[in-house]
Amino acid sequence: MSENLHSDSLVERYHHLTMRKLLVLVVSVIGVIIVVGLFSVSAYDNISLMEAYRIIWDHIMGVEYEPRTTEWWADRFIWNTVMPRIVAAIVAGASLAAAGALMQALMNNPLADPYSTGISSGACFGAIVALVLGLTITSTSGQSGMIVNAFVGAMIPVGVVILISKRMPLSPAALILVGTALSYFFSSMVTYLLVITDADTLQNAYIWQVGTLDTIVWSSIPMMVVVTAVGSAFVMLLTRQLNVLSLGDANAKTLGLDVEKFRVVCLIVMAIMTASIVCFTGTIGFLGLVAPHLVRILVGSDNKFVVPISMAVGSFILVLADYIAMTISDVPVGVVMSIIGSPIFFLLILWQKKGYGTVY
Amino acid sequence: MSGSTIRIDIEGVEFGYSANPVLKNINLSVNGPQLLSIIGPNGVGKSTLIHCINKILSPTKGVVYIDGQDVASTTLKELAKKVGYVPYASSDAFPLSVVDTVLMGRHPHSNWKSLDHDLDVVYETLRLINIEHLAMRSFDELSAGQHQKVMLARGLVQEPKVLLLDEPTSNLDIKHQMEVTRIMRDLSQEKGILVIMISHDLNIAAKYSDHMIMLYDGGVYAAGTPEEVLTAENIKTVYGVESDVIMSHGRPHIIMLDPLFDDNIKPLDDDVYVSSDNRVVDRMERDTIVRNVLKEPARGVTD
């Protein structure tokens, strides 16, 4: 590190560091591509990794194979069995990680995650009501009724948090405490419903609670993609303000940020992003908390980089966890992710404490 | 107070927490550019007053005008272009590099992307307060004194007309206290800024300030030049301590007197003392003895 930087070299060094940070983004995207290939090979054993990439590319380009050839079968297996859950894993990973980064910045609290306002327990309550009692908000029952219930359930606690914060300005810590209280309330309702139900429903409800991509079909994807794309674009536009918020509410105000209004708008965006994922996949934990932390260890805390790189890392973690979940057994992806993610996270923290990792 | 580029008028401002009033009917008019120090004991409302100027707090009564514009009806963004703020302490839950931390001061002037011009402004400011070598360090790796200098740089890159500083030198050693306060004084003249600084170091404040405001019991007890404000009587009333104020290089210099600590004279009873030659003396004679001892050339005090 130069001790006597000239202005030009500061600009140059700043841009150089930006490129190094973006390298982490590129590596994460390459990681996702590699796992997508491995995932596809697992769907149809008779093809190589490179053939899998070619078949995926050809499908995207609209190439059609002669029926009942190896490539035709591989194409059908890949796109009908594994590709919906691959896409769901990529989108859900990106969305939960972006929501996690947003929530941690909003609350100025490294322990915050997308579920800190009680979203997961609200969604769970909505879904379990549909599963156990058969009560749905819309006229449709079954899977789609449960999805709508979960979405509405997810929005209830965050709605309460926002209403309270509009009536009386609450500190970030108080907002999290309100969310935690609501979370306990919905969790106790869920527990009650699970106690009174039969064994089969209990198993389905439990898998949903842990988080799974087994039930994802192509019709689930458009809503997830649209909400994630719009929501993450919105978050990216606000990364400077999120950085300013990291100085604390009072300092952020003196830099021109209307903190209360900004926080409410961001909470609404975060809630819609998270609810649109959770209602399809169940409450996949760990990712929203850990992905932004992993990224901060690698590239520092500038949200301009933390948000997009967290999205790429979140996608990579979830698609890898789902690949492992699918290939080793029928373990829900939420369980696998925590099993492989926790030790990696732990090692990275130790690595950082030894002075490695940050790019400046 | 002289100057004309920026003006702050505080009219009948009151503020309190629950039933406890902190500021009571504050009336002030301040013109820039200059270095103005706000002094007073702990809890008297110094920080509360500057928080009412930059809209962190809203007064329960009264109005603050900046250049004739009511602060209450000014947007935070517009206010941030005029008024910079350097806090006593800053959150570092998610520490950035020094350059990124200082860049945040450009927020009121910039869009989403940081421009090279902003980086140039940051570099020049870091150089001005001699911390350009810290540019790429992480904020959480710095000492408390370096933290304060970085936050000062952040306030300066905001390019404000008014810069509010909440104890900006509290974690600095004496050399850096003087350096930072002198920079603030020079900047107020060179850039035409009205710098308002809360300080507990009366001598540093007296040495560099153009004017001072002494707060006491929620109101303005004294305002004017350092010589007008820093009198032994004012210090006795406001801080409750005995002092001797002498002139040093044309500025008041305060010598604190502590009869309970001084080893040349000891208390015997209420307002009765024993001198080092075992004479019983009254309070007036004690003060004379103490002042004479403190003014000995060996103590290095210069009239």
C-alpha cells in the first residue's frame, strides 16, 4: 500500500480495487455455471459435462433434436426435471441474499436477516393453515392455495411492523424486537396446528418449514423471477443510501437521507421479495444471514458490491446445496445448506480473523 | 459577530426529553465565516442545540433559520448541502474503507455512481488533514483519533457553508487537538465556512475561536469573544470551579485552581485553610497564595 498517494493514484487504486471486487462476482457466476452443468449431468447419466452445456445452450437457442435420440432424451430430462429447480435455486438464492443484505443494512445489524420481521413464521402460518385446516384465501385449494396463503401470511407481520413504525418512530433494534415478538406469536400458532394434525400432514408441513425445492414446477418461476429482478434492481439503486445508513440514523439524516421513509419503503420491497420466494420454497434459512457476511469478508462492506455479489454467492450456495440434496438423498435443501454452509462460514470467519480476506 | 456569507438565527428555541427541559428559550444570531465554540458543562444542551440546527432533533418550541430559511421546512437533502456534521461517535457495524467512508460525505451532491471528481475532493481533503496515507485502510482498523480525523474529512467533503462539530478533538492528543482546531480555524477563513464546534477544552477553544457561546442551565449564559466569555466569574458560575484567567499571546488562558489537591495549602474547615508554613488563612488569602504559586516562572506560564 502506498504511503503517499497522489490524487490520480487514489482514483486508479480505487478503480483497481473495484475490479478485484468484481472478480469475486465473476468467480461466483462461474461457480453457478459449473454446478448447473453437474446438476444437468445428474439428470441424465449418458452425457458428459460439455454435452450437458451444449444441450442447455441449444435449448435456449431453440434447436430441436431428432425425437428419441440420446440428445432428445437428455434435453427433455434436463428441462423437465432439474432445470425448474435449478432456476428456482438461482433466483431464490439471489433474492434471499439481496433481501438479507438489505435487511442488515437497514437495521444496521449484522444479525438481521430477511426473516427478522417475522416473515418466515407468518408465511409458515399461512401455509400450515392451508395444509392442516384446508382454509385458503383464494377459491383455489391444494398447492396454489397454499402459495397464496403463505404469501399473505408473510406480509402480515411485516405489515404490522411498518404500521407500528409509522405511528411511532422505532429504532432498528426495536423493529427487530417487534418482529421477533410477532415471529413467536405465529410460531406458537403453527405449533398448535401441527399438534392437532395427522402424521402425513405433519411431515409435509415440516418439510415446508425447513425449505425445499422439490415442489418447484415451471409455473412457479415467472413470479419469482419478476419480483426478484424488479426488487434487486431497486435495491441496487439504493446502495449508496444503504451505505449512508450504516453511519447510524442521526448521521444519515445529516447527509440528506430521510431515514424513516427510506426504511419503510425498503422494508416493503424486502418483504415482497422474500414472500415471493418463501411462498414457493418454504422458509429456507441461513442463506439471507450468511451470504452477505461471506461477501463482506471477501470484499468489504460497500453495499454497491455487497448486494450484487451476495446475489451471485447466494445463487451459488443454494444451487450447490440443492444439487447435493438431490444427488445424495431426499434431504430438504435447507438442511443440506446449513450442514455445508456453517463450517465454511466458520472457517471464513477464522480466515478473516487471521488477517486474510479483505481486499483493501 | 462579523461576516456575511452565512447566517444562523435561533429564535426562542426550546427542547426537552419527556418532562426534562434541556434548552430553554435560546436566542442567538451567528454570522460566518468564523470558528465559533460552544462550551458548557456536561448535560447543559450543547449537542442538543446543534442537533436542533441540523434537524436531527426538532425543537419543541421556536425556530431555527439558516440564511433566512426555516430549517423545519427545508428538506434534509437541501439542508445537507448547506450544513455538515461531524458526530462525537460513529457507528461502525459495517466498516468501509477510509476513502469510502469519506466519500459518503459527497452523498448530498452525487448520484448513484461515485465520480472521479468526488475522489479528487476526497483525496484533497485527506491530504489537508494529513491522513491521505490511511485512504485504503479499513475504518475499524483505525485508532480513535484517526476515526475523528476521518469523520472530520467526511464533514469537509460535504462542502457545507456551516460545519457543526461535536467534540471533534476529544480523542486526540494535545498536538493533534491543536492541529485539527487550527485547520478548522484556517478553513473557516479560506473557504468562508461558519464552523461551530463543541469543546470541553477551554484553552484550545480560546486559542483558536473567533467567538464563544457559554451555555448554562439550558440557556446562553455568555456570548462574545473568548476574552469576554472566559472570565473567572463565568467559569466559577457555570463549571463551579475556581480558576485564574491570564492572557497568553493575546488570548485568555485558564489556570484551574484546586485547593483540595494543591500541596501548598490544605483545607482545615469551611473556608479555613492551613498554608505550607502552618498559618491558618481565610479563603481570600488562600486564593492569593495559590495564584502566586501558579504564576511562578518555573511553571512556564507567560503573561
